Amino acid sequence: MLRNRYLLALDFLFFCLAPAVALVLRLEDLGAVTRYAEALALYILVATLLRWAVFLPMGLYIRGWRYAGVEELVQIVLAVSVSTAVVVLAFFSVRAVGDPFCSIPSSAVYHSQPAIRNLQSAICNLHSAFSTIPRSIPLLEGPLVLLAVGGLRFSLRWMERTRRRRGNRSGDPVRVIVLGAGEAGAMIVQEMKANPHLGLEPVAFLDDDPRKRGMIVHGVRVVGDCRQVAQMARKYYAQQAIIAMPSAPGKTIRELARLCQEADIPVRIIPGFLEILTGRASVSHLRPVDVTDLLRREPVKTDTTAIGHLLRGRRVLVTGAGGSIGRELCRQVLPHNPAALLLLGHGENSIFEIFSELISNSAYRIPNPCFPVPPSTNSPIPNPQPLLPSSPVHQFPNPQSPTFHHPHHRRHPRR
């Protein structure tokens, strides 16, 4: 792996060669480099300093080019474009300013400060050199520098990937067809190509979107739709299928699993979006298709506006608020601004946890949170109050207490 100081040296070599190559291309004469040697040397010196003045602040010598991608490509194009613009500006500025500056009588400059005399001498030398060189050289040099600088850095990435493929490959890889050419499918293919030790080789994509037909994603072509899995598995000698559709409903997963079973090839699946978003799995975690995948429900759209009108300004009691469903109900109810939200549950710890979560979430506007009412009379909490009251609320006494009265229970005198 080349270190960045070697990149600096190789860039200097490219900066020296690019103007010479541009001059040969412009004049179509190999001997032009010899005739313009002195002027070309001054131009190379100025252009190199100006390009380094742009490349260094833009971080072209502190990046890990083994992992270069689109962001690094954009950075290279931007750095070369800016540096070329600076070189062009300096080149034509010296040509324009040099005439009047160099026409100052030498007797007037001789009696001035030494710094002024040195400045005039330098500008006149640059003006003489830049006036000799064809004006198209800075414009021709820019694409050559871009090709050399970008090619060098991305060749490092290519060499690293080639080394990893050769070093990590063990035996013949399993040929894989990927069902789904979306974001998840592209990530799976990229993961398989970047990690040859997994022993998986993607050979084809299948996708039902006709617009993707014939498209190449990370070097793998979309060859047909998912219903052709048996045909394509025979054509490409696929040994395994991967379903890369984390948001597909259960009906689609069942159909794809059936088609793979009929084609007699094993099938694996990436986790659903819920597992990925909650951190329980990542896209690269492949697993066999199980019952939960086959029973995926279609997304249900809820009319939140109607629910908001129903809950706004009302006093809402959530029973079983410490459970998973009760907690989610509390999270969904609270944004609709109820007059009071009361949490009721058997476990004091679970109630306290959801209570703490609700009052600590800045998305909920809770003007006066109060501690939840435990259902037990043995609670050590003194004077417990209901959660989020905006008006007086009823207490919930323990049913085991002798003073408990059910509202529909009538007491009869003993006979």
C-alpha cells in the first residue's frame, strides 16, 4: 500500500509530465518539449505550487484510498477543477499584467527598493515564459492531471480489492441469485464481493420492475423477473437464492419461497426493516426463511386525524400500560394531547419505566407529570398521584381493600 507521501511524489511527477504531454498534443510535435524547455520549466513550477496549495487543504493526502468511493471521486474532481481554474487565472493574469509592468523604464526601477526590482524581474521572466507557451496548454493540462491523479488513487483501491479476493478465497464459491435489485440487493452484492471469505458469488439479479431489466448493479446484471428463478438458476448454475426484499409482504415471500422450492435450490433471506431499524440485525445477516417471514402483514394505514379528534381533550386510561402493547399505546396516545393519560398495570417497575420514558422524551409536551398510581396498597410511595392530570382524577383503590366498592356491585344486608 502506497503511503500518502509517495502519492505526493507521484503527483509531482504527474504535474511535470502533464504540461509536456499537453504541449505535444497541441503542437503535434515531440520536439516541442525541447524548444520550449525553459518556458515549460517555469510554468511547471508555478502550476505545481498552485495545485499543491489546493490539494493539501482539500485532504487529498490524508484519505484512505483503499476504501475510495463516490465521495472521494467527487473530491478529486473538485480539487483538480479548482486548481486548474487557479492555474488558468494565474496564467492569463501574468500575460495581461506583464506587458505594462515590464514596460516600466529600467532607470526608474533601478533607483527603487531591491524588493521591487526583484518583483519586476520575476514577473517579466514569467511573462516571457507564459507568452511563449500556447494559451491552450492550461486547459489541456487539466483533464490530464485529473486522469493521472484519479487513476492513481483508484488503482490503489482496485489492487486492494484484488488482493483481498485472492487471499480470502477458499475453495469454489457458492453461486447465488439475488431476488430484488433494490437498495438491499445492491448492499448484499457489495458485501459478498468485498468479503470473498463468505464463499458466495452473485451471478444474477431478478427483479419484477421492468425498468431495471438489463441494468448492471455492482457488476451483476438484472436478467429477468422473480418468477423466472427456476429458469435462471439452471442457466447460471445457481446453487442458492437470496431474497433481498426487507419490506416485501408475507404473500410475496411465500410465493418466492415456493418458486425456489420448486427449483430445488435453498433460499435465504435478509431481515425485515423492523429488525434492521431496531438494531437486532443488519442487512448482511442472512438466515433461512422462517414462519415470521411468511406471515409478514401488509402495512396498515391508520387515520390518525380521526383518532386525534377522538382523543384530544379526553381523559384516557391505558390498562396493562407496562406491557409492550400498552407502552406503544401510551406513545401513540400522548402526541394527540389528551386531557389526562392514566397508566394502569400490575408491575410497578414496568409502569415506572414507561412513565420515565414519556416524561424524558422532548417530543411530548407534558406540563405537569405526576408519578403513576401503583395497584398495591403496600407500595412504599407516599401519596401516589395519577400521571399527567389536567383536572382532578379518580384514584384506583386496591380491590383487596375492605373499602373497595365496584361501581356495579350492590351491597345487601345480611339476613
